[in-house]
Amino acid sequence: MARTPSRSDRPARAVARVLTSLALLALVACTSATNGRGQRASATSGIAQHSVVAFIGDSYTVGAGASDPSRRWSSLVAGHFGWVEKNFGVGGTGYAAPPPYLDRVAAVAVANPSAVVVSGGFNDLYHGVADPQFQQAAYATFAALRSTMPHARILAIRPFYPAAPPPPGVTMFAQDVRRAVIAVGGSYLDIGSPLQGHQADIGPDQVHPNDAGYRLLAEAVEGAFSTQH
């Protein structure tokens, strides 16, 4: 036979209902605050929250050296702004360094992104790509992105470099990238050299960042988005 609740049970049930209500309110408030932060971050980037954003790049975009892909700079940036990341990074490649970025444009277009973020240049320098060849490859890459994705926002990031001071070739390639992306109505994010002098944030191979290094890159990119969109 079911027990009939006594009067002594009523305060306990009332307290339980209050606690349940408070927990639900806290959950709603937390969710609203999180969404609000994401919306504010997206507003500063100029790219809406939940947008599909494609990242084309080299091993830095792959996240080589990170403890987990979620800790690479592109994933951190996408998470910060509330985007859906589509990663098209391939280690050892560049604008001209084979296989060149141009070969990935068709696959990127299939993802139908709202924006495409391109980074790289280190491997072009490493492979001794001459400036005229690099210029041609950069212009061809951004022209193809624009022709296949006429409504997407296209952005290019200054070439990454490890902790050592960047050689003159990095500055030269950066200027080429800037001119090429602007030529198709895109935007250039000059993040400077955030890893310079941060030897502790580079992994054992002396080339790829560790988790702390990728966080530095992500913060630099986020800041550039917020001020240069």
C-alpha cells in the first residue's frame, strides 16, 4: 500500500522543487552567457556564429606538435568565434611547395564555406621557391578561390615562422600574399611574428609549436580578426 505523504514531508519536497528550479535557472543563464560571448566574438570577426569556415594551410594548420587537433590554432580560433571548422591543412605544402594550395580549391568549394582562411609560406621558403614563382602561385590560389566561391569571404594570414627572427624572405612572401588576396577583394591579417622569442613554445623539432605556441598563434589571429575585418 502506498505511503501517504505526511506533513513533515512537505517542506522537504518544497526545498527539492526550489533547488531544482535554481539549477535549471543556472543552466539557462550559463548557456545564455556562453551564446552571448560567442555572438559578441563573431560580431568582431565579421563572420556569423555557426558559419562553416575552411582553413587551407600546411603542418601548422594540421596542428603538428599539438597534443590534440583541438589545440591547433585553427580549431582554437574556430571555437573562439563559434564557427564550424573545415580543415584543409596538409603538412609540407605551400602556395607553390607541392602539392600546392591550388590543388585543394575544388575540395574546399565542395564544403561551401562562408569564409576561407589561408596561411602558409614557410615551406615555400624552405624549398627555395623564388619570389616570382611564389607570387604567381599566390595570385593563382586566391583567383581560383574567388572564382569558385564568389560569395565567400577570403582571408590570408601573414606566413607563420618559429621562434627565430624571420628572414627577409618571410617579409617578401608576406607582401606577395597581401597583394594577392586584396586583388580578389579579400582581407589580409598581419599577425606579425607571435612566436618570435618564444622558444619554450616550440616543440622538440624546433619547427612546430606546442600547445602553448598554438595558443599564441590563435590569440594573434583572433586579435587581427577583431581589428582588421
